[in-house]
Amino acid sequence: MPARHAFVPRRVGGAALLLLGSLLLSSCSGSAALNPVKGKVLLKGQPIKGAVVTFHPKGGNEVTAQRPAGVTGDDGTFALTTGTKDGAPAGDYTVTVLWLKAPEAPKGGKKIVINTEAADADSEDLLKGRYADRARSALTAEVKSGANELQPFALE
């Protein structure tokens, strides 16, 4: 019987270590703390409305990296969200801006619902693609811990 008593504490100890390890890993592998981020997009000094601003983490995995994004309002300002939560993880980012031409309203005054999740292949980027590809975009930003008020992105 002594062998059994010696074995039970090892099993319990091993289980406790596994539980502790899994808790530590889950807290490390979960989403990083998000920091509030606000910015503005200007084209030739004027605010643009309806542009999608996406932050691509530098050095991040292209497939699995979270990409905080926001849409500019009437005054050109945006606030980033990551998934369904406000803010972005701290780090260095390449920034892309896509500004699609709104479709013309149909005759008869019917309302159009636009799916901003996926752009139609025929949609026209009013910025001519200059800032749409992260490999070619020269726009960058750093998100720091805490609240972030970014300098405006001045597009030409």
C-alpha cells in the first residue's frame, strides 16, 4: 500500500502542474491587451469619409495576425477595433487605406445596403490603390500602451 500513497500525490501534483501551465499559456496566447486608438485620414488636406483603415502588425503571421481596423467618419476620424472589441494591441504596424466609391442610388429612391466586409471586384478605389496593399503602403503607425491619438495620415 505505501506505493499507492506515494503515487497519488504525484498524480495530483502532476495534474496541478498541468492546470497551472495551461492557465499560464492561455493567458499568454489569448488576445493581447487592447489600447484605444484614434486617428484621422486627410486627402490633400481634406478629411475623407468612408475609408477603411487597417493596421497590419509588422512581423505578424499574414494568416493568423489580428488586424485592427476602423472606418472614417464625416470629419475623417476613425477609432480602431480588433474583432468586436475597441482598441488595438501595442506594436508597430503598416497601415492600409481603402476608399471605395459609393454606388450610385438607383432611380426611384430605393435604399442600397452596402456590404463593407467584402468589396466587389468592380468597386473603384478612389485612392487608385496607392495605399491598399500593405506591401506597397508607406504608411506606418506605432500603438503604445494606453490611449493613442495618432498624427493624421496625410494622403496625396
